[in-house]
Amino acid sequence: MTEIIRVGMADLKAARHPAILTTLGLGSCVGITLYDPKTKIIGMVHIMLPCSQIATAITNRAKFADTGIADLLAEMISLGANRKEIVAKIAGGAQMFKFAGSHETLNIGTRNSEATKQVLKELGIPILAEDVGGTHGRTIEISSEDGRLMVKTIGYGIKYI
């Protein structure tokens, strides 16, 4: 029986095969999934903000792209994942609200997506697929069986990346 594990907002989880990780309500947030195809260890972090350096106090490292991704990677390695085999898929980063005359700093979805890609690049983790941007929320689910990422979008249906 495959265990389904829910990843909350500003949360991260890693699991050994067989498992499914899922998170709901990715608007401007980004869901980062990591997968080691050899060990079939999966991980997911649901980040809300691009960088921990903007916070005055960091009470939850999973909230930020820079600290959340690094912590998820460490958790997966502690479960037996091989750092050199890990690949990523990402989803989210939507612009959920439009503000008249808004400044680019208010487009948190784009900033989250860009920060996520930069952190993964710095960590040497290739992004195999992404479903980011737009103006719609998403729910995602990754399976340890094959690393497929299911993306559910209201009004757009389901797709696998």
C-alpha cells in the first residue's frame, strides 16, 4: 500500500518508496519536488518566499526557497538518496492578483520561481520539468514509483510532467 503524505504550506517532507507526496494550494508559492531515480526516494517542499535574507527572524526554514530546498536535500540524503542522482520538477509561482501600477517586487510568484531555479542551479540539481507562472493555482503530487509529477489545475485539468 502506497502511503500518501501531505506537505503543508511552508513545509517539507521526504519519503522512501513506496510513497506519494502531495501539496495543495500552490498559488504564488512554489512546490519543489526532488527525486532520486535509483533509490526512489522523493522529497517536496512548499515554499512561500524567495529568500530567507528578507526575514528578520527565521522561525520556519521551509518557508524560503534558499533554506527550504537545502534542508529538503539534506533530509533526502539522510534517508539514503544519492546527491548526484537527484533531479527536480517544480510547479506554482502564479500571479494570483493584479494590482494597478504594481511594482515588480509585488509579483511574488515570479520571484519565487526565479529564486527556486537559482537555488537548484547553485546546488547542481537539474530541473527536468516545470509548470510555473500564469494566474491559476495548482495542486501537485509526486510518486516515488517513477518520479512523475501530477499537476492539477482548476479549469485546466490534470497533466503529468
